[in-house]
Amino acid sequence: MITFDSVSKRYPGGYEALTNIDFHLKEGEFAFLTGHSGAGKSTLLKLIMQMEKASAGQVFVYGKNLNRMSRRQLPYFRRNIGVVFQDHQLLFDRNVFENVALPLMVTGYDSREAARRVRAALDKVGLLKKENQNPIALSGGEQQRVGIARAVVNKPVLLLADEPTGNLDPELSAEIMNLFGQFNQVGTSVLIATHDLGLIDRQRHRVLTLDKGALIAGNSDTSAVSEHDE
Amino acid sequence: MMSRPQSVKKSPGRKPVKANTRAAGNTGHSWFGQLFQQHQSVAVDSLSRLLQEPGASFLTWSVIGIALALPLCLFLFLQNLQQLNTSLDDAGNISLFMDLAIDEQALEAARLEILALSEVEEVTVITSTQALIEFQEASGFGNALDGLDENPLPAVLIVNPATDDIESLPALSARLQTIAGVDLALVDLDWMRRLYGIIAMAERLTGGLALLLCLGVVLAIGNTVRLAIENRRDEIVVVKLVGGTDAYVSRPFLYTGIWFGVGGGVVAGILAITAFMTMSGPFSRLMALYNSDFSLSWLGVSDLLSLLLVAGGLGLAGAWLSVLRHLRQIEPS
């Protein structure tokens, strides 16, 4: 699903966020990406989303070489990836339903089919009754679940999450992780960046560990589950 | 690389993951129908956003309206001037002053001869007697003329040419000069040439002014749309992240531009109509002083429609410039 081949990312100004990263995430796999803040987790996710371009090396996502992707192809590429952000990135000028419907609207979905899918996604995250509310009126956990519903509403092949439980208490975090697990069970590949080690320990998934821009653990499938030594 | 058993569970019978192509799951409507539906909803949404801030929108509409009203009024004035010009039928006439000694039969013979020419539409006879009476009435020199033994005024034939082309008049005039009994053929081209010259200059002036003001409208709308883009930065970022194309992201702003233009066109139309209503009273009184029933012609429905079309086009152009310049700079980061 995702292949990094000797990927480095240097920002203008010389700061090297990622150095010579190699890893492969298989189709249908569930993996955590961890490391201290500033280790390069967000940069790695941004490279997958094409929010940033690699300075060196090649990134492949479902077989597409991102270095060769044109600006024109970018939106169509992104429609296959669902992303959950720590800060939710919800729009407060529209209600929950409209926020979740956004990925379908941009593809020109038939509105009745879109409504059916939006309600299914909201039902999945347990917010069906709040579809008419403005997301600003929801709690942090609920906002995050709206973000998740939006990320999965068009059935992406890959789900990325950047600190999805960052501001949530352990109980809510577990709930959210459980949701990601459910999506993974139906075949969606999942990559979650988090520094919440307790959370990772409870799950038996592969862990990619970044330190100062280098991948120090989990870069091959031989890595043990939860191999992190902090 | 593949030695460790995966913790991944797959649901039985799931097909291999395949990337969605564009607009997967579209059902029912045709591609065109969907596009139309999308455009319609974006158009309505853009307009309602403008109406949600009536104060700011009205201000923009007024600016655009005033900028458009000026060339529009000049254009209308020009149109009226040209009509006035064509309504002055006798402007292109040739006056033939006949020999003083000519008798009535010879005058009639000359009239018929001239009327037979294909270039001539009509010939009016003013006999020397008629001319004298007219002169006495109009000039105030009646008493002085009474003192004369003979009528000093010649008979006049007024020739109305068939053509509107004033430049062909000198040739016709020269030909009429050769007809027996014609003393002098006079065509007063100078003042007509001046009028045409003034009209041509006014046309250029209006054209140049219209060009400048339209450019101003395009830039004003471009700047307003730039602010709208800035205000919706978060939304643009999210839409780009979930796979909105540039076309999708631009569409609401292009419609915003069109609505600014059309609204400005409406204001310009109202201003122009008001100006003409104010003008028409004094104008017809002025015309009455010249014994003319000429009245100002108004903006027709088709004029108003093309005004809105042009204004909307200017709005679209301004928005397009702005979108081209600013929308690409907003990227998720």
C-alpha cells in the first residue's frame, strides 16, 4: 500500500525532517507511527498525502509513484485516502452532516446516495443523532469522531491519522482506536501517528518508530510487535 | 521482509483493494445533469453568501454600478445624438438658387428634370414670392424690403438626395449646377462634417473611457474575490485535502464574481434610467424650442440584458484573475 524508498525530506532553510526512510506497509495492514514530537511523524504523513514533496528518494502509494504525480492528478489521488487530524479540520460554517458529506460532494456524488453514505458513516461513529448540529457545539471526542466519519465516508483504501487521540482521555482514545480497528477489519490499510505509548501497547500492531528523522524500528516486517524502547 | 505473520485480518471474500477512480458511486443522473446540479447549487450558495452580508455586498455593487453607469450614459447619449442626426432630414439637402429672371414654366421644367434623376428623392419649390414672405416674417427686415421695387430673392429648389452619404453630395451638387436656370447649387457640408467629427470623437472618448472603467471593474471585483478567498482559506484547505479539484475549489468564487458583476449591472441600469428620467423633461423642452418633437430614446430590454451580460462577464473575468493568482497559493500544509 505504501512504500518509502530511501526517502529524505529537507525543508527550505536546511532542516532535515526525514533521513533515508525505507519501509513498506502492506495492503490491509494496520501500523502505528511513533516517536517524540519533532521526530518526523507528521512530515511522513504529509509525504503520503502529497502535502509535501520528498527531497530525495521515492514514495509509492497504492502503486503510484508520487514523484511523478502531476498537480492535476493530485485531487483524484487524495480521494482514495482518508485523513484524520489532531485538530479535526472541521468547518464550523456548516453542520455535522455537511462536514461529513464534503468528500462526496467534491466527487459529484448523487445527493441521495451521498446522504445514505453520510448517515452510514455517522452511524458507525455513533453520531447519527447529531447530524444537524454545528460541530462547534460538540465535545472534543465527538468532533474527532466527525473527522473520522468524514475520513471514511468515501471508503478510502488507506486511512491516515495524525495524533487522533491527542486531546482525549484514555477511555475515548480506546473507543477511537476501536473504530480504526473496525475499518481495518474490512480491509482498509491504516497508519496512525501517535506518541501515546499506552495506547500502542494495548494493540498488537506493527510499530514504526522515528527518531530525529530516522526510522529506528519497525522498518521491516521482522520487527516485533510493539518494539519500542522508551 | 515477509517472515512475520501479519496481525492484519481480512474479511472473507473481500476483493483486492482497488483505488477509486473519479466520482465512483455516481448513480442515476447523467454526467451533464450532475454538473448542472452542482453549478446550480454553487450559484445559489454564492448568491446567498453575498446576501448574508447585504451592507458589504451593496457597497461593492454600488462601486461597480457607478463605474459602469458612466460609460453606459455616454453610450446612450451618443446613440441619441446619432438619431438626432438622422432625424435632421434637411441637413443633407442641396439648395439650388435659380436665375432671377427665370419664369414659372422654366422653374417647373427644371424641377421635373431634377426629379427624374435617380439620386434625387424629392424636390421642393420655393418661389421668389414665397421666399420673400418667409424672409419678411423670419428676419425682421420686412420694412426694409418694402422699400425695394423688385423682389431681390431668387426662387429656390430644395433637393433632397436619395442617399444618406454626405460625401456623395458634392458630385450631385456639381451636376445640378449644370442644369439650365440654376444659378448656384449650395450644399452646406461643413456643419455636418463638424457634427460627424464631434460624434466620432465622442465615440472614441466613450470607448476609451468604457475600456478604462471596465478594467477598473475587473480589478475591483478581482480584489473583492481575493478577500472572499482569504475568508474561506480553511474551507479551501479542507476541500483540497479531501480531493477537491482546482475547478471545484474555484467554482464558488467564479460565481461570486459573476454575482458581483450582475448586481453592479443592475445598479448601473437603475442609475442610467434615473439619469434619463431626470434629463428627458428639460431635454424635450429644449427640443420644443427648436420646433422638434425629438425625444430621448430609452434603454430597451435587449440593452438591459446585454448590460447584465457584459457586467456578469466582467465579474467572471475579475474573479478568474483572482482565482488564478491566489487559489493556487492556498495549499494544505
